[in-house]
Amino acid sequence: MELLAAVFAGVAGLLIGGVINILSDDLPLRRPLGLPHYPDGAPRPRSAWLGILAFVSGQRLSPGMPAAEIVTPADDEGQKQGAASSAPTENLGETAIQDASSSSAPVENFGEMAIQDIASSGIIEIMLDPPLLVGVEAESAAANIQDTASSAPAVSNVPAPMPTPRPPARLGWRHPIVEIVNALAFAGLVFAFPDEKNLWAWLIYAAIMLLITVIDVEHRLILFVVIIPSCLFALLVAIVSPPQDRAFSEFLVGGAVGFGLFFAMYLGGGVFTAVSRHDEVAFGFGDVMLATLSGLMLGWRAFIFASLITVFAGAAGALIYISARMMIRRRYRWFTPLPYGPYIVFGTLLMLFFRETIGDLLKSSIY
């Protein structure tokens, strides 16, 4: 019976993982939520709504290109006309002189005609204000025009190359990975904690934390549009279904402790950024709000241990990151910002699911 329930929970987790992918695609870019689509905006067929199905069925590639990449016949004709009009201008001054000398206009108007021809070509901008040039002045003006035209840069008559269309966009590996991870999390929780009173809330918490992690890793953002409803949900759970040994006030205090502790770290990060004169923010306000959510979920006692786990996990993650860059022979740049949200999520979920086990380990180590 428990195995069957875990299978159903895994299927539900797979479907909810698809919803997490939709939110991860659209929320950070502030796009309206809709049906699943490819990165270029093309809608995905129903058989590819789930990322894992898109990979299995070979529908990972988008069927089309963005509209901006498509060259219409009208655009093509405009480009051809623009290329035809881009004739060379090395002999523009000489042409103007020949036109003026072959015309029946008197020599007094010669300089003005040549100047008008040059000005209309866009090489120089001259505001004509007669008197007219006559005699030697006209000849001098013609010589100056020839010098100007010969020194002007040549405009190539080679048509501009047509833009090369980008290959169709494809779904990344994040889509099936998120769905599989969420399915395994749902199935594992249902199988491991069948008697947990707040199991339904735990499943929702797991999905929320996965969404926060994906957006933070990809965009280094923790969105208020996700955090605020999640905090309200945590308060609702604390009111409707609080654990037997904890009062509602403990969760309120947990939220306050989480906000206060991480807000102090946020201010310290701002001071460090100002002193070190780096543009990167050492600690974002989204991390403060995520810590607030963690306190509301756990209560203040469990949050203290979750914050300690977060600090040690963050240090271990930084060491792993530096070591990995050294192994692939890429130089590590000092003060490289790393997303801190996943470590807060790790400490929170660890204390949420294994609070009693961790408490027993701590008691046995103390006594």
C-alpha cells in the first residue's frame, strides 16, 4: 500500500515538476504565464509539455525561429535597393564639376551647384548663404571640392550580408532533471513518512524550495512573487496544523529571527561591497526573505540549527567550486558571487524532514 502511494506521489511530482519548469521559464523574465513553450517562445506540442517526454520523443528542438529572425520578401527588396543606392563616392566631386561645366549655367553659379551636389550627398553639411562665387573664387572652390571628395571615405557597393538565422532553440537539460528530482522527492517523502500529519504541507514545501533553487541558480534571483505567497502559506500551516509540541508563536518568532539574523548579514555584505569597491552584491535581500520563510516553516529553535547547516554547507560548496575550477585549469576570480539560496534551502529541508533525528544526534553527542 505504501509503495502504491509512493508511485502515485511520484507521478504527481512529475506533473508538478512540469509546472515548476513553466514558472522557472516565465517568472524571472516577467512574462505572462501560459502553456509550455520553447526558449524562443514557440509553443510546445502536448506530447512535449513535460521536458522528459520532449527528450524521449525527440521534440527537444523548437519547430521554428523567432519572428525577428525571419527575412520577408519586402525586407529583402529593401536591402537590395539599399545596396544599389550605395554607389562609390570617390569621384563625386569630379562628377559635380563635370555636370556643372557641361550645363548651360553661367560660371557664377558653378561653385554653388557643386557645393549643393556635395551637401546633398551627405559627405558634408553646408548652409548656403550667397553671395555667389565668381572668377578666381569659383576655381578655388572647385579645387577645394575635389580635395574634399578625394579625401572622403569610399562607400562599398557590396551588398550587406544577409543575417544568418540562429538554429532553432532547444530545451535544456534542466527541464527533465527538475521533473525527475521532484518526482523522486514526492515519492520518497510519501514512502518514508507515511504517518506524518503535515505530509501534504511537506510536499508543497519541497516544490516551492525546488522552484526557488532553480530560479536562483539560473538567474541569481529570489523573487518576491514566490516568497510572499510562500510565507503566507507557512503561516497558514502553523495556524491550521501546528506540530503538537510547538505553538504558533514559535513560528512567528522563527520568521522574525530569520529576518533579523540574515538582514544583519545583508547589511554586513553591503559594507563589505562598499569597502572592497566591487559591484557584486555579497548577500542579496532575496536571501533575507528566504531565511524569513525558513523561520516561518521551522520555528525559531529548528531555524537556529538550519542556519548553522546553511553556513557550513555554503563553505563546503565554495571549496568545491574553487577546487573544480582548479581541476579544469580555470583561474578563480576573487569575490566571485555564488548563489546562497540553495544552501538556505538545503538547511531548511534538512531540519524540516529530519528534525527529530538531528535532535537525537545532538543530544547523544552532548550527553
